[in-house]
Amino acid sequence: VVMMSPDIVMAISLLVLFMLLGISLGFWSLLFSHITFCLPFVVVTVYARLKGFDVKMLEAARDLGASEFTILRKIILPLAMPAVAAGWLLSFTLSM
């Protein structure tokens, strides 16, 4: 399954979209284009990490009396942060 389109196809498509919608080319159009380009890489990286997540840890935390916010702060975020950092580094590298 093809996950992403080539860079030049995406760039030309976004340029045509901006021209048709009458959006001036500037910082905001560049930011939107950059996010559109980098988002699939970050989503795939974080999704792969969260897919292998063991739900039994969440159930154990609930059994021990942890609130949903505590579960998010103490279990989910520390386990997801390496994938978020990897996605950030990948996006940063693609930006250069």
C-alpha cells in the first residue's frame, strides 16, 4: 500500500490548492504545507509505539485506584514520549 505521495506531487497539489482558494503564499501556507508533509511520518512512528501498548497496565493502575489523568500522566505519556521524540527528530531531519 502506498502510504505517501512523492514530494513534488504534494508540493504542486498544495500550490494549486492555495491558488484556487486565493490563499496568499507566505508563512502560513508554508507552515501548513510543512505540517502536511511531516505529519504521516510522525503518525506512523507514534502509532507503531502505541499499537504495542499493553492494556493490562492501564487496568492494573485502575485497580490500584489511579484516576484517568494519573494514568495518562504516569503511564501513557512516559511510554509514548520516545516515539514522540523520534517523530519530532524525523520531522526535524526532513525539514533540512
